[in-house]
Amino acid sequence: MTLFPKAFLIVAALGLAACNNPDRFGGAGGAGADGLGNGTGFVDTTGLGDPNDPASIAYFNQRVGDRVLFPVDQHTLTPEARTILAGQAQWLMSNGGYAVIVEGHADEQGTREYNLSLGARRAASVQSFLVSQGVPANRIRTISYGKERPLEVCSEEACYAKNRRAVTVLSVGSGV
Amino acid sequence: MSMFRILGSALAAFVLLGSVTAQMAKAQSGPLRIEITEGVIEPLPFAVPDFVPENGGGSEYARDIARVIASDLAGTGLFREIPQEAHISRVTSFDSSIAYEDWKAINAQAVITGAVSASGDRIVVKFRLFDVFSGQQLGEGLQFAGTTRSWRRMAHKVADAAYSRITGEGGYFDSRVVFVSESGPKNQRLKRLAVMDYDGANVQYLTDSSAIVLAPRFSPAGDRILYTSYATGFPRITLMDVGSLATQTLAEQPGTMTFAPRFSPDGRRVVFSLERGGNSDLYMLDLGSGGLTQLTNAPSIETAPDFSPDGSQIVFESDRSGTQQLYIMSASGGEARRISGGKGRYGTPVWSPRGDLVAFTKQNEGRFHIGVMRTDGSEERLLTASFLDEGPTWSPNGRVIMFTRESSGAGGSAALFSVDISGRNLRQISTEGAASDPAWSPLLP
């Protein structure tokens, strides 16, 4: 998996949160364009760090796992999802400098507005679980993209399965 | 000033042609009549010779106006144009009667003749409709005056009048559609709001593509648009003034998502979905006072609301039964009754302008359909089937439904289609690029 899409999400999320500590890791992250549709404000840039550094964003994204997947038309967490989220919660508890935006997504097999609701349910499931594990609620925001931002573009279950997701996007700052 | 008001005043000079009133024989009771029924019909053959230019300025529009009229009528599937190459008679004067025998010989049952003059930015269009086989004019001649910029609208007005006289139903050609123009790959789609004539002409873009925009709706007067926008970074219901393009975020509540906004028929209230903690319910916003009323309170998804034409009821979708289904409740909330009962999932209900039908999206066995049912859920009929059809919108006369059809796969893209409520006459609307989420305006004034 390439790092670029992650860097892209981070950059966009930082823009959304409008936080002001862009150089926590001193590196310059990549893409400057804000493709997720935030048309206002400036874009902060943060390095992802070394995935071998347990305090890095790269470590969170790759080793802990930044996303969980859902069965068709469901928002309940699978055992696998709970394991990943427990790891996320643990990481967030020991890295207090980050807030998160949980993005809920749906596959394309559904009407647009229903899928917005479904994505919101998925994001909220993740939020509730993280809070139940001790992450302060004020560090977590949610957003639903419904079926507007698929990750995979084929129209088969192999792609749909990866699109039915909730992604925990880190942003620098202890609260939102 | 809104676009509609500009055009409306341009067309305000709408007069009967006094000179032909005396020649009027029987009007709408004549034999030239299409009864629009559910059965298979033979399209009615008609002819539209080029309009007669009454001055030099008019000659620029004489042919184009006739072509738009022909395209409007033939596009309904109820009429078939007899090509101009087959015409025997030439119409050279608007005021002389037509040579009925010449039109009978080529089996043209209806003939529309007209004249156009233009000077400066002003244009005047006149027309008459003839019933060839009964040998008389059908209805009065009419004249439309406006700006040259609105010449297509005047052609649509002529076609609406002809359609209306022959079918006995209201027209729908002089109308606009607000939609979402799409570009870019499937995983990085760019979306912007746009409006067009019902036939895809005269596209104007209302937003840039910097923020995702979804599911717009016209206000009843056509001067405002409601939609869902990610411009703040989060989905928010947004109100746009069409004239100034000024926007305003409505009903902002921290930590919530708002979406699926629709106007009440009087344009003063907005029903929409508000999501809090993962749960979506329906709310009503009074645009005047800013007052917010919660209409549903359930742990299920309640969204995609739409008012009945009289404003007293709301149809919406809910998965309270376990799957997406359609419900109707009072516009003040309270108990809802389920109306959908067939197999599969039902969403995006829209109430017909006549009030008797609800159009919807249905998902069943991996296919999507646009369908209609009566408001008590009876007489369900599916009009389309494809990989992904969704989001019906009604033509102003309730005869035609426009919707989004998206093709499958990595290169899949969205397009606008229309279908008659009989299920006939499926057509793609010609748009510059990919397009989705159409919403029809009322007939323009």
C-alpha cells in the first residue's frame, strides 16, 4: 500500500480541523491540494513519520490500522473491527496530542441520502467504541461521506467490501 | 433578481391575437386529441414548417424555433414529426390559412405555423395550431414577446400550448432542472451545482467544484435552491439565492450532520434530516422564524422527505422495519403509515404534482428501479431497471420522471434519463458531462 493516499487524507483532515501545529514531525508532507472538498482556509502539512516509531502517524495508519470494515448495510462492529479499534484507542490514549475525525463510508449499492445516514451510523459506532475504551469524546468528530468517496472503483463485492469502511483520521491537536 | 423573474417579465407580454379570434371554430372539443392512457399508442404525426420571418431580425430564429418545437413534441413519444423534406406546401404568410389537402396528403394530423420578428434584443413569436383532418384551427393563435436571449423559452411555450391542446394536459417544456454536474474519476469525483432547460440546453453553473454538493431542490417559485454542501467541511443544508448565488447554511448545530432538505409547497419551511450520534431523524425548519421542530424520534434512519402538494403530509423513507421502506405522516409529525409493501428496499419518495402518485427508487435482487405507486401503496409499477437508477423527480405536469442512471465499474459515470410514467419513452438527457441528482422546476411563468 502506498503512503500517498494516507498523506493525502492527513493533509485534508488537518485542513478541516484548522489546527496550528503543522510541523510536529518537522517533515514536509506531500500533496498540497485539498481534494476532499474543503474549499476554505489554508492547508496544514505534517510528516507521517517513520512507521517503526510507535508515536508516528504512519505507525497508527499501518501497524495499528486506521480503518475498520462493515458487512452490507450494517454498522455493528465485527470482532476484527473491535480488535483494531481497541488498538486505536490504546494508541490515542498514549498519544494525547492528536484529535481524530472518523469518516464513515458506504458502498455504491444504496441511494445517496440513505448512504449518508449509513456512513454516519458507521462513524458513530467507531466513535462510541473509542469512547468506551477511554478516549475523551471531545477528541473525536465524525463525518459521513456516504457513497461519495469510494476507495475502490470496481462494481464487485471485492471493492464494495473495502468501501464499507470507517477511517480514523488523525489530526494534530488534543481536541476538536 | 432571480433568473426566473427576469425571464418571467420578458415573457409578460403574452397576448391573444385578436385578429384570429373571430376565425376560431370549435377549440378543444375537436377530433384532434391524444388520450394519454397506459396502453400502447401510435404517435400522432405532426408538421412544423420553419416559422415565417416577419423582418430581418426574425430570420435568424425562424428555423431554430420550429426545430425546438418539433424536438419538444417528438421527445414526448406521443408525437412523430413529418420531416420538412416531405412537406408539399410552403407556409409563406402567417395570416393566410393552410392548404389542408397538402398536409392531409402526407398524413400530417397537426400543423403548427408561426412567425417571428426581432429587433434589438426584443423578439415576438406567434403561432397557430391546425387540426388537418377536421380542417380547422385548434384553439386561438397566441403571441409571445420577450428578449432574444429567451427565444428557446418561447419555442417551449408554443410546444407547451400545442401539447396541452392536443392532450388536454398541462405542458412541461418551459421548465428548468437543477442538477449536479460531475467530473473526475470515481474515487475523486468533483461535483458542482448547475441548472439547465428541461432538455439539457442553456446550462449555467451555480457553484465551483471545491466542495461536494448533493441533491438540490428548487423552491416553488424557482428563485432559491436547497441542497447539501460540504463547503464547511461537513455536510450542511444550504440555501442559495439563484439570482445572486449567495448561500446560507441553515440549521447549524455543532456535532450534527444535516442533509436531504426539501421546501414546503409555500416555500416557507424546510423539511430535512438531522443526524446526531449516528441517528438520522426528520426536522422542520421555519425559514422566517428559524424555529426548528423535530418530526420523528426513532433510532432508525429517517430521510428523503417530500411534501404532498397541499403541504399537509410528508412522505419519507425509514428503515424502522429493518429495511428501507416508504411512510407517510402528517407534516406536523406523529404516527406514520407504511405504504410500500413489495419485495426489496424503497427509497427517495417524491410526491407527484397531482398528488395521486409517489415515485421512488427500488432496490431488489441487485437491480435498481424507478417506480410509481398510489399514495396508499397500491398499483406499484416499475418503470425502469438498471445497475443503478435513483432519485426520481416529476415533470411539472406529472407525466414524466427524470432520474439519475449510473453505469457500473471503474469507468462508471452518472447521466440523466427521463421516462414517461407509462414506462415508455426512456431517453437520456443530453448534458455536457456526467450529471446526477436532477430536480425539476415548476412550469415557468
